[in-house]
Amino acid sequence: MKATKITFDALCGLLGAQDLDGILREIEREAAGGAYEEARNRGASDEDAARIAVEAAGVVGHRAAGIIRDAVIQVARTLFREHWILLVDLEDGWSWDVRPEKTWAAAASMLVATINAYGMLEFRDAKELASVCSPSTMREAVLDHLGWIAYWPEIYTSQSSEILVHDAVGAALRHL
């Protein structure tokens, strides 16, 4: 039986977004570059400016991790809710339990609607979706097809889930 736990990096992968390390590397690189330039403009030596850049990257990276997590989970929860699926916080703060909002069958029906709307595959109903899973349960049908959630915004908003995550992270980090 498949676990219902999903980690932050797995959630990023499901949404087509970079994992936390990738996002942090970009942010830290930008912070270091800005801090280095500012230090040099204020008359710091190359060595001092480099030290300041490293410190700035570390501070920004440390502060940004939680902000990034919150922005990604906000997008994920919105997309999962469209499929009557909940992401319930687990104690570590970086993983969630996947649960149906109503029933596994109702969530599977919502996934069928997204899959059919995307147009690559077609299922008559949730029972047919479950029939391609092992074991053939509604729970497995949902867990095996979570990746289709990422296509929902592309179908209904003309934006990819990756862009939604990127925009949400960017907006959240502007307040850093």
C-alpha cells in the first residue's frame, strides 16, 4: 500500500517546480551578487566584499526557506483542493499527509475530470481509473495519479503549475 505522506521536494517535483535547494541557490546567488556589488561600491576590498557576500547569502537563505515552503504549499493546497484532496501538516513542517476532503472516490472522480480535460487519456469514471492501479482501490487511484493535479492550472487558467509556484515564491520573497 502506498504511503500518503508527501515531502516538500516531492511536492515541488509533482508541481514541476525546483526543489528547495535549487530555489535557495538562485536566491543566495542573487543576494551574494547584490551584497558584493554594494560592498565594492562602498569601498570594500575584493576580499571584504566576498566575505560580506557569503554572509548575506547565508542570512537570506536561512530566512527564505520557510517563506519558500509557505508559498509552495499555498499553491499546492489550492490545486489539491480543486480535486477534493487535503494536505495535512505533519510535525516536521516539511511533509504532509495526503487525505481526501470527502472520500477517496470523490477525489478520484475529480482527478478523472482533470485527466479527461487534459485530453491525453480518457477514463469513464473513478472505477475505471482505479482499475489501472494495484491494488484497485480509490485510494491507490488517487495516490497513483496525483501528478495530474499539476495540469489543472494549465487546463483552466492557461498557466503552468511551475509558473504559479515561481510567481508565488517571487511575491513572497519580495517581502524578505
